[in-house]
Amino acid sequence: MAVVSKEKILEFLGANKDKAFTAKEIGEDLIRNNPVEFQEKAEKLKQRPQAKDAEQQVAAEVSARCITISQENQDFEILVEKPKKYVLRTSSTTDIHEDNQMESESEFDLYPVLASYLLDALKIYSKRIDDRRSGTREKNRDKWLHPDLVGMENLTSGWSHEIVKVAASYPDRKALLWSFEVKLSLVGSNVRESYFQAVSNSSWANVGYLAAKNIALGAKNEIETLNSLYGIGLLRINTENHMESEVLIPARQRLEVHWETCDRLARLNPDFREYIEQVSVFQQTGNTQALELTSKTFQES
């Protein structure tokens, strides 16, 4: 009997539903529960020139089987991580996974992590936009209006003081405005709704992203198609090491900011209004102190 089979993989994941495992972790369990078969496999591999280590071979076979399983089982998902992780959901038609996560983690926990990545890796000054602070709102009209985070990229970074000072007196663009919609997980059941929420609340900016901690491979593939149409990119948030967060699908940059939407948001929300005021100070003076303070304060919150 083989060490690796679809049935054995599903049996292991079925006993650990809604938990994600790497191919190596699954392989270790299969080896532990099939010691005789594994020993036979290891002996055979020793006879092959340039053969993989037995544990590596098992992990490689698990990865291959998981691709097949994902095509046959709608409750099985491949998460876009490094390395990839595999999970068997309780149900493909409900968001039980996200509900379970909410007990110990929420989207709010991801905001400081994303802010740290943006500042440390991309040099983008970010600010949280709290929709609960908005004034009188029309329920349907203002749905999907507020981004979770906004940011500013300083295009003059690295310029000499003299050039920055001169550039401040010219109307040329000195910054890019970024906007982010954040989700805990992107899976088959919520990916399109989440993406179009990002289209709605982030298309005003030069650069817009949908960001999430857990991203199913099928969801990433769907977003690749939507990105070609609408331009919103995809970013994976790594909560264990913010510097290992990564842009999976680059956003399509827009040359112009949609100022009418900005005006609407600024009138409605004090967080966004403060953000625009800080961007305005930078545009006029080249000074980023207020933006830096806001971004670092947010990181530490």
C-alpha cells in the first residue's frame, strides 16, 4: 500500500477540518501512520541515482495529489502562501471558516500588520479609515464607500533638499494615493463580493488593493481575471512576519485621482479628511512629518 493517497490525505484533513497544513506537515503524519510502507519507499529511493530524500518525495507526492483533490472536491482549498497550505472546509457554501477565525482574530488585527508592511517595505504612509466615525449616512448610497486603509507614496523620496524645495512650488505630481480593502480570508464563496467591494471603495485612488491573510488558490485565480478588467490588485498579509507580506497581483495604476469621491469621503469621515489635509501639506511643502507620525502611531496601536 502506498504511503500517499487521496484517501489518506482526506482522512487526515477530515480529522482536522478548517485547519491548514503544508504538504510537509501532511506528509509527516502519513509517514508516522505508515512506517512500514515508508521504509519500503525509502529503500527503493536509495537505489535510484539522484533521487529525492524520502521525506521530500512524500511531500512532493502530497502536493501533486492535493492539486487533483482540489479539482474534485469543492470543500478542499489550496491557500496561496509560502509554502502553500491545504485545508478541507466544513462547508463550501457557508463562511464557517471566517466565523471560527473571528473568535480569536478579526480584520482589525490585520490593519497594524498591513500598515507596518506598507511603511517598512514600500515606504507608504498609511492611515486607518474608521467608517464608524462618519457623519449622517444614507444606508444604500454609502455602502462600500469607505476603504479600510489609505496611504500616500512619496515620489520625491531620495531627492535632495534643494530639489524637493523647488518642486514644492510646481503643480507636478509628487505623490501616489493608495487605498485598501482588508479581509481575513478570500475563498470561493466571498471572493467576488470582496473584490467588488474593493472596486467600489478603492477605485478613486491611484493604486487600489484587496488585502487578506488567507487566500485560496481558486480565489487568487478569480482575482487575476477581475484584475485585468478593473485593475484592483491583490496583497497577502503575513501576520507572523509583516515583511513577508507580498503583492500577489499588482494593481493597475491610475493617472488621476477621482477627486469627487475624495470630496464625498472627506465631508463624511474625519479620518479621511485628516488624511487629505496631511497629503495637502506634503504637496505644498514636501514635509512628511505629519504623515510619518500618523503611520507610526497606527503601527503601534
